[in-house]
Amino acid sequence: MPNVIIRPGWFIPEKLVTPENVYRNRRRFLREMGLGTFGLVAGVVAGCSKHETLAVEAAPSSGSTNAAASSGKGYPYPRNPEFNPKVRISDEEYATGYNNFYEFSTTKTRVRQLVGKFVTSPWEIEIGGLVEKPMKVSVEQLVAMMPIEERVYRFRCVEAWSMVVPWTGFPMSKLLEKIVPKPEAKFVKFTTFMRPDQAPGFAVLPEYPWPYTEGLRMDEAMNPLTLVTTGLYGKPLPKQNGAPIRMVVPWKYGYKSIKSIVKMELVTQQPKTLWESLAPDEYPFESNVNPNVPHPRWSQATERVVDTGNRVNTQLYNGYGAYVAKLYSKA
Ligand code: MTE
């Protein structure tokens, strides 16, 4: 397989993987944004435009929110005061209009235009592998078993942009308690849906090792920060943000926060993830936010706050060292 095709989309010249008309529209949008392709992130880091307008097209009338009325029950959930930092929450329009979801598009502002056919209800999730009590449940059943709350987390993408988002969900540790891991379980492997008829991105990137997979060590999955997420901004997750259920792992780069999960599996071996399979030196399994470890092609010292365009310093573990530094102290 030629390198240029299998590398992550934020790396390759987009014209190689994107239909000509989409590519042209994207160039226009990026000019308006004052951005560039991900391949130009280093340039963005060096000279970020101060003010960027979210030039997304209007959301389609087919609706980009999860249609499952039952999963809308109870929203908004109470905010956990422990995760309510005194920082500016990002504009919801950006969080739901500027998305990485390669199953639909490599163009962030196109994703929500393309989710219309994606069926997120009913949705079954299989939770098993090396556990005493495996389950196959609907998202509604799962949510009904769990203590749901809202948490405001910083979210930092490997591409050096960030947001602050109020997520709704429950700690992964609570789920692990219920399924009772066997002692030999060392990792959790997560898998996203694979339905090319509902998501056009699969056909655009046929060389990618779909479905999207991710993983965490057991101690990372058990960490109190690790959130199984069903909503944002006091509402169920919109499709473009990974409806109906995704992970949010706030001390790691955003690609670890896998969307639209169909399977969680406890395993002994470190699972091969999609990005790691494509470019292990650029998107390794661990991928903790670290301003001192540059990406091979750009600095990670600072980040662009997506909705304001301000550039701020990146914090080690995205500022969550008090919760997670101990996990890596032996490394
Ligand atoms: N999950 C799936 N299934 N597919 C993806 O392309 N992109 C990841 C992550 N989870 C991705 C995914 C990346 S690179 C980021 S930065 C975040 O989702 C973006 O989440 P957001 O669109 O809600 O901001």
C-alpha cells in the first residue's frame, strides 16, 4: 500500500482522497477559516489567525441530533462540582460543527452535513471479553444502570487545537465494577460501528483498517476521569459527536476518545488501534497530552482554542496531572 494513502487524513494532501468538488469547497472554507490542512498544522501553530469564523454550512434538516427520544430523558444532568473549572466553555456551535469523524469525512465542517443516514437508535453495545458478567444491552438500558452526570473537561486534539466541553456520561470505572474484570484482563479494546451504507467516509478511505478501534490500559480505564459519554451541552450526543455513546479521555489526545461505540472488550494484549496501525510514530497507543514531546511534524507546546482562535500553552496531561501522573510515574 502506498504510504501516501494509508497515512492519516490530516497528513496526506487532501486532493488524493477527496472528490474534486469537495476538495475545492474545502480549500475555500479553509481560506475563510485562515487555517490549512492538517498537514499544515505546523504553520497554524506558528502563526495562528487571531479570529476565525466557523464557516460551516447550515445543519441539514434531517437533523444532526440523536433521534432516540428515550436517551434524551433526564437532560440536563447535574454538573459534578469537581469538574466545573472556572474557564470559558467553548461555543456549542464549534463543538458540534468542527468534528473529526473520518467515517463521514476528513473535512471537519462537512461531518455534520453527512450524518443524515446514520441510524443511532436503536443501538446495541456488546461489553465482554475477559469479564465475569458480559452484557449485550441497548444504550438506554446501559444508561439506566449508571450514575449519569455532567463534567466540564478540556479537550485537546493531537492537531494542536482545543475546546472546553460539558460532557454528560458516567465513569468507565462504574461499568467495569458491574462487569467484573477477570484478573488476566490488561486492556480495554473499543470498536466503532462499520456501516458503509450510512457513512460515506469508509468508501473515501478504503485502505484504512476499519472499523475505528481504540484502547486503554486497565488502570487508565479505571481512572476516575475516564468518561463513557452520552451527551454534551446538556443534550444527547449529536451524531457528529459520536452518538449515541463514545469515550472521553481528557488527558490524552482526542483520537483516543473513540465515537459511536458498538463493542467494549477486555483483553490481555495491547490492542492495535486504527491510528497506531497507520502511523505508530505519529499516533502511538499511549498518546498522553504533553507539550514537551513534539509530534514528528509539529510542536505540541501550544494549542489553538477553536472558537476564539487564541493560542494558549498546552499543559502536561492536559492539566489533569493530579489525577493521572501516578499512572506513568514508573515510565
Ligand atoms: N472516533 C471515530 N470513530 N472516528 C474518528 O474519526 N476521531 C477522533 C475522536 N474519535 C474519530 C473518533 C479524533 S481525531 C478526535 S480529535 C475526536 O474524536 C473529535 O471529537 P469531536 O468531533 O467530538 O470534537
